[in-house]
Amino acid sequence: MSERQQGTAIPAQQSGSESAPKRLPGGGQRGGPHGGMGMGMPAERSLNFLPSARRLMGRLRPHRLHLTAIIALAVVSVGLTVIGPKVLGYATDLIFTGVIGQQLPAGTTAEQAVAAARAAGNHNFADMLARMDVVPGVGIDFTVLGRVLLLALGLYVVASLLLWWQGWLLNGVVQRTVFQLRAEVEEKLNRLPLPYFDRQPRGELLSRVTNDIDNVSQTLQQTLSQLLTALLTVVGVLGMMFWISPLLALVALVAVPLSVVVTGQIAKRSQRKFIAQWTHTGELNGQIEEAFTGHELVKVFGRQREVEAAFRAKNDELFAASFGAQFISGIIMPAMFFIGNVSYVAIAVVGGLQVASGSMSLGDVQAFIQYSRQFTQPLTQVASMANLLQSGVASAERVFAVLDAEEQQPDPAVPARVSDPHGRVEFEHVSFRYDPDKPLITDLSLVAEPGHTVAIVGPTGAGKTTLVNLIMRFYELDAGRITLDGVDITALRRDDLRSRIGMVLQDTWLFGGTIRDNIAYGRPDATEEEILAAAQATFVDRFVRSLPDGYDTVIDEEGSNVSTGERQLITIARAFLAEPSLLILDEATSSVDTRTEVLLQRAMAALRSERTSFVIAHRLSTIRDADLILMMEDGRIVEQGTHTELLAAGGAYHRLYQSQFQQPVSGDDPVAVPA
């Protein structure tokens, strides 16, 4: 693997230091200068549920006004719903009283009916009559009953409308919160240093900013309203239960601690499974993304079986974690139903005895049974949401890990400006290393004069690409400084610094869109004439004219419908259009044919005129005319000079040049080395 393939100017493609291991399409670990120990690794500690949940809820704070309205609507809606069973209980009492009154002899009083029942030895019936507002001989008053039922219907209709309004407001709050969270993550990614992406597999990072945020949205949407309604219902129903019968209320409350204990024990066991589920989801996404991106490479080397095996292994891990999380948390619902049914039976038995003894009316027992159901239902809902809550908070913690990642050093509050730009670059005793234990560049000093072309050559891993990445300030120096026209690059805003630099890489990167759009990416405000001029100067126009749609040809992000050399030409045209004062060419012509390379050398010569240029090259034939050639080994400049001077010196550059151009000979024939 070439050094150029291990570094690039676009963060999405950056893969770490020049010695960084790459993940194979078969599923090996993507590395960086830190050996691939990124945030995509499985969590070593359990999810800290409560702090993460509080932090997630804290993101709703900017919507206090709407939340206040949501709570008020929920209170009124739940209050009306809670009153409903009591009203229906009164309707039941009207029916029951009418039925009993119709069976009693007309013309007697209620007291006489009670006395007659006691005289007959029917004391339970007498006690029940004593608590009823019965009129002997009078049946059901359907007028009053109709009014009561209409009142109950009105209560439930209004409660439903208020609940719908509350849900509409809550949906707006949740979506705005998630919208802001996505925006913050996007802004955070732009503030993260390049080493973060070195350690982070792209699929894992994509999973965090898509799957995990979607899961947070779903969790907030499905749980907030239900949790609020459930809590208010528990409070309201509990109050009504104690008002109707303290004894039955105590019987119902026995289910609460039992439910809490059961839910807590089950949730504790499912918590670790949910963490593993989302971790494996991110890692599986990373494997899929790499396998699809390197599909041709997988085919060429016949590694389909290895890719499939790696996918199956990770998919099995995800299946096991997901199945375990859902199965364990799914036990909560049956357990809660069982506890609720036991409570229901106990309430029915005790309530029936109280009706028989005259301590309660039948309508109150009916209302209480409804309340007991309303009381256990929110507890069951909360229990059923336990898996969703844990899954959502686990995803939120993964998103928060991105938001909490250490950012790149901020731009200076009062940035310096290059008043007289010429493109003079100076390295002053620069030292840099990816790994603290492995020095890469040590005490490097050099000067690139304005308008000169500086070629950087050397074996793989010598630090060539790192050198230009430091100029771009993709990484921060360990020691020394780099100046641009006498100004320390750390005193400039990154945008200002990079706007002065054009970079053409060996690894091309095209965006989804037309060829015109990709060229114009170098300078969005360029006119059509300027775009065409850049395309003609870099010989893009030559092959674009042969395409059916010309410059409107749509290419995908991988540029699979144009050849590798054509992709390279488009990236060169993009840099040409940007008109930078400092140019960096990193094996920019390695993917084009020999004839095109000759033409491009002329275009690049025109592009480099009056600009300081850094050229990284493996083919030494392309940099013979450079004003200064730097020969690097182990992060140090071991030789510098022109092509002729370095060949005459007979040192490291001469040996490298000889290794490229020596001709194969037979026997003891001398080696032919061109001058």
C-alpha cells in the first residue's frame, strides 16, 4: 500500500498515519495512529442510565412554555378521565336502585323496607338497603340516567380531544429537540480533529448520527406522553381510590412495590444487552460500509467467503444481543399482567364482601374495579416501555459520546491575516508524532520560496504526506512552528489558511452530482466560462464532450461511471478553478495514462506558475524540473537540492532513482542507469 493511500485531505477519507493499519474488506480492524482503538469498540462499562436520561431530558428545557402547556393539558385530560368511572358508578347505582325499588312494595318508606328485611332475618339485604337512596315501588329514572351517561360521554370526549392536542404539541417539541440534536452533531463533526476520524470507522460513526438519533427520537415520541399520562393517572386514580375505600386502596397498593421489584430486576439484566445491541449495530454497519465500498477489491482477491463469514459472525452477535435484550425486557409485560390480575381478584373479593355488608355501594365497587384497572394499566405501560427507554438512553449515550469528544483547538479570537500573500512556507524545528511512543518527524526545518516547486520524495512511511497535512493544519504540531508568508499558521483561522491552499490527491473524491458541480466545488461562485476554461486547461473537456449529457452527466459518490483517470482529471480541474496561492500535489497524476500525464504535466506547470507548490511523488521522472527536491527518511530531510545535484551526490536520492530506472540485465552486464 502506498503512502498516498494512507492519507488524504478530505476528513471522511482520512485513515491515519502513514504506518496506520487499514481494515481489510474481510472485516479486519480499521486503524489509525492509535491502533484502531476508537469509540466503535464495545463498551467496557454498563450504561449509566440515570445521568444519561437526565441529560436527555435536559435537552427539552428550551421548550419550557410548550412543556408547561403539555403538562396542563395532560392534567386536565387525566382529571376528566379519572372522574369518568365515578360518574359511571353513579349511573350503576341509579340502575341498581331502580331495580331494587321496583321490587319493593309501593306506598312504604325506605325505613319500613329496611325494618321488614331485618324482621325477616335478611340482615345483609337490610344493611345494603340502608345505604341506598331507594324509593319503594319506583323503578329506574331514565331521564336522570340519560343525563349522567351524557355527562360521562362528554367527559371522555373532552379528555380525548385534550389528549390529542397534548400529543400534537409534544410531537412538535420532540421533533424540534431531535432536529437541534442532529444539527449539534453535524456542527460537532466539523469541529472534531482529524485524529478522531482516524480512530472511528465510518460505518460506526454513521450509525451514531443516523440510527441512534432516530432511536432517540422514537423513544422520546413514544415514552414522554405515556410516562406523563401514566404518572398523572396513578396520582389521580390513587386519590379517588382512597376517597372511595381506604381498605381497597391499600389492597391495590400491594401490587406497587411488587411491580417495582420485578421491573427493576428484569431491567437490570436487559440493560447490558441493549448496550451490546447498539454497539454491534454500529460495528455491523461499519463492516457493511467497508465491504460495499471495497466491493471490487473483494471480488478481485476472492474474499467473498471471508466477508460473508465476518458478516455472519457480527450478525450473530447482534442477533444474540438483540434477542436477549428484547426477550428479557419482554418478560416485564407478562409479569405485570399477572400481578395486575392478582390485584384485580383481591379487590373484587374484598369489594363484594363490603357490598354485601352494606359498607359500600355497588356503583362504588364498580368504579373502584375500574380504578384498579386504571391504576395497574399505567404501571404496565411504564414496564412495557422499559426496554424502549433503555434502548433510547443507550443510543443517547452513544450520541453524547460524539458530542463530548475532544474538539480541535479553536481558532484564535483575534486571527492574524496575511497582508502580502506570496506563498512562502517555512518549517521551523518542527516535530510531530501520531503515537507518543513513535516519533515520526523530528526537528525538521525547511523553506519553500514563493513560486518555487518543492518535491518531496522518499520511501513509504518517511513522512511525506504527513508533511503536507501539517501545512493544512489537519494535525497539531508537537513542537516548532510553520509559517505562511511569515505568519504562524496557528494564528490564522483554519478557513482562511485552507482557502489559500489547493490540494490534489491520488485518492480522488467526487460528490454525487454532475461533472459541472464537481468542478465548481473548487469555487462555487465561478462562472460557466471559468468552469469551462478550467476543464479545457486540464483536458477534462476532451472526454466530457464524448459523453451523452456532457457536463450535465451525473456521477455517483464513488464516480463508478467514469474511469479512474477521468476522476483524477476532474479533481485537478477542481483545484485549477480554485486558483490557490499554495498548491499541494500528492501523486496527482498517478491514475492517468502516459499520454495524458504528459499533457497534464504541461497543465500542472501552468497551474504551478507564480505559486508555491509541494509535490509528493513516487515516480521521480515527474519531478526532475522541481526547484528543490527533499529526500526524506524516517521523518527527516536527509538530502535536498535539484535533481542534477542529488544524482551527482550519489546518496539516498541516487539510490532511490537507481532502484526505479535500473534495467534488468543478464549475467554480469553492468546496470544501466539513465542520467
